[in-house]
Amino acid sequence: MGRRLLIFVPYFWLLALFLIPFLMVFRISLSDYDLAQPPYSPHFTGNVMEVVRALDWENYTFIFGDSLYLNSFLSSLRIAIISTLLTLAIGYPMAYAMARAPRGVQPLLVMLVILPFWTSFLIRVYAWIGILKSEGLLNLFLMSIGVISEPLSILNTNTAVYIGIVYAYLPFMILPLYATLEKMDDSLLEAAEDLGCSRMEAFWRITIPLSLPGIIAGSFLVFIPAMGEFVIPDLLGGSNTLMIGKTLWVEFFNNRDWPVAASVAMLLLAILIVPIVLFQKVQEKEAGL
Amino acid sequence: MKRLSSINITALVLGFSFLYLPILLLVIYSFNASKLVTVWGGFSTKWYGELLKNEQFLDAAWVTLRVAFVSASIATVLGTLAALVLVRAGRFRGRTLFTGMVYAPLVMPEVITGLSLLLLFISLGIGRGMTTIILAHTTFAMCFVSVVVSSRLVSFDQSVEEAARDLGCNATQAFFLVTLPLIAPAVIAGWLLAFTLSLDDLVIASFTSGPGATTLPMRIYSAVRLGVSPEINALSTILIVLVTIGVITASLASKWQATTTDR
């Protein structure tokens, strides 16, 4: 009896507020445009489902036919992949150095990596606007030391989006990398050097393969949220920065075409499902070891 | 022997400067007397004064705190229950679905979570406002809580609970007298995580809120879209300081707890 209730309460909550809404999105993605009433419209009364009539794949064929959506998906994919690689390139040396730092200092360094994660995401993205804009601090600094004479326009470009994503998600990359590097047995490296490997060679042939689980986990943790990112492309990107999260937002709030927004959401999930499942598999394998 | 080379030290210095410099500049410029954000006009705290007079921000802050408090508290209860189900309930029908529903929201893009909840609320005819934001935040935060709590439950020695049962406790008593105190650090950490996630959320709140319930991130977002303002810098600084104090206190508290329980 008690056990039943224990299972029932969280089960019911997640069914009602996660699974059912999610299935509704899928259903609406197959419905017609009539549904696209403003949420506050006085004409909009009663059940959404009543308006859902002929179910068809029209919205999906529309999305595939319109280059805006296709380009948003491709551009999100490119931005997410490049930012993941950049995050790895910046995060790896940091995680590596953290793992080699004196034992007593390591908890402090981990804490310093986690602290920005607790700070508001929006504020951390906002901080870059003041730095990157044309009369911003970076340009002022570069001009005062004479590196450039004309201000660089970085804000409202894809470069700013890369900076924003790398900055916001760097902790997600460093922590799993640090976790695997910290566990690594250094005697393996010494053995490799004794057997004639150069230090560089030992790094590529031992450290990198051993830290692969961390590299994979960190990359997924950056790639998955970056793919659906809305705030960063909206605040730092320009009008020609296409990302699917932003397209969905505009479709929903500005164009009020809910069926198309729902279809975009389903396609985004279809793209993410492979990395998400892979990530879960890697995590399970790690936990099982 | 592990040793830090100069390359390692450079990586750390550059990396941490990258992480902290933007925040530091934001804090410094919140004390700038000049309205022009990038021109230094001398030290001043006038933007903090302006902020205290700005009722829109104060109202939004109050809404946000209430939403975060209530949703974090419900999420902690539900998340702890979900963790107990995941770790202790053994096999039951629909277990795979349950596990999936606990883990999926962790990786679900916020735009999709927000959109789906909004469609649910509209189809049920629930008026959107603070309640709907609380329901939405509770749902995604409980999954984070259950991950935190279940990792603690897995590592915990079940025999103490069995001993309590042998000594005459019923299941409920054993949970409240033995299990809960032992997993308390994880439950508190889960609450703090849920609270922060709610405090921080812009996307899901934008989808699920209605007129009259504007959260602080929503206010900040609409102000930020118009550009950098010294008032937002001041507000950000206050939030950063509060979070920093909270995180440091929490980590000191857990360290203290670890030293008193691991004797």
C-alpha cells in the first residue's frame, strides 16, 4: 500500500506534466493552422483538442520545403558542433592542470569552476554584451593598446554566439574531464616514458584515450543544450544568426503559428534523441564499471 | 609525481580569467556614476538606489522568490520520492517509462518543455500566472533533485535502515528517523539546486506565465534587449553576491557536516 502510493505520486506528476504535454505537442504538430490563435484572443475558448481536426504531415512538409527552417537546423548544428569543439579545446588544458594541481588546492579549483554555474545564466550572457559591443570594453582595450584602430564588430555576429556558448557551458565540459583525469594513474605515464615514449607521445597514446569517457560526457553536455539554445543567439547573435531555439520562439510568440512551432520542436527532439540516448548509454556504462 | 608545469599554470590563469573577468567587469561597472556604461564616471552607488525605487523590478523579484521557494519545496519532496522509487522500489510495471520520465527533462531543450506545458495549461483552461510557473518549475526541478538524492541513496548503507526495522520501527518511522537524516545533505543540495534553477529560468517561465506574473529573469531579459544599463548591472551584482554567499555557505556547511559525521 505504502509502496504503491510512493510510486504513484511522482509517477502521476510526471505523466501529467511531462509525458502528456509532450504527446500534445506531437499531436498539435500534425494539426492545422486554425489552431494558431493568440493565447489571449477572446475567440479562443474551450479545448485545444477540439480544434485539432485533420491530422497530417503538412507542417513537416512545409518545414522541409522552407529554407528558413532547414537553414536554422543546419546552422544550429554547425554552431553547436563548433562551440563544443572550442569548449573542449579550452576546457581540456584547464581540467588537465586542475588534475595535476596539489591535492589541497583541487577542491578550491573545482569550486571556482562550479561557482559561475550557480550564477544566473542570463546575467552571464548579458555581461558579454558590455564587453563585445562596438563601443564596449574589449574594443576600448584593444584600441587603447593600439592593436586595432577601428572598433571590431563582434556583438550580433556568430562569433559572439560562439563566445557566449563556450563561456556559458565551459563548466559542463571541465567537470567530467577533471573527474576522469583526476582518477588517472600517473604510473602509466611513467611506464610509457620508461619504455621510450616521448612525453607528447605518452599524452596522446595514454592520457587522451583514458580521458575519453570524460571527453564524450563533456561534449554531450555542451552539445545538447547548445543545440536548442535560445538566450545566447537572441542576445549576442545578429539578425542573421539562425538557431532553431530562436526560430521556434519567434514562430510561437511572434508568428503565433503553434502547429509549425510544435513541428519544429519535434524535429529538434528527433535530432537530439541520438546524442541523448548515446549519452545515457555512456553514463550507464561508466556507472556500471 | 604530479607537478604543475608552466603550461598548466598558464591554462589555469587564462581559463579562470575567462570565467571570471566578465562577471568582475559587470560588478565594477555597477558602481560607475556615468550613465554611459563603458565610460568610467567615478565611483557611485546611485544605481543601487535607483533599483530600490524601481517597483517593476521589486515586484518581479518578489514573484520570483515566491515561485522559487514554493516550487523548490514541492520539487524536493517529489524528487526525493522519485529517487526512492528509482533506488528502492525494485521492479514494477512501467519502471522503464518512469526512469525515462525522470531523466528526459534533464536534457530536454527548455523551449520544448515550455511549449508543451503551455499547450497543456491552455487545453485544460488553467489561467496562466504564478501557479502555472510553479507547476512548470516543480516538474523540471524534481528531476534534478531526484538525480542528486538517488546518487546519495545508492551509496548509503541500507543495513542501518534494516536495523531500525528490526528494532521495531515501521517503514515510515525508519524513513524519517534513519534514512532522511542520512540523506539530508543531498536533499538540501537538491532543494538549493531546484531553487537556483527556478530563480534563473527565463524560457520556461516566459512560456508558462501570464499577465501579472512577471519573473525577474523575464524583466531582466526585456530590459537587456534594449541594451546595457547600469541598473541591470547593479541588480546583477546583488544577485551574484547573494549566490556567491549561498554557495560558499552551503559548501562550508557540508564540509562541517562531513567532519562531524565521519568521526
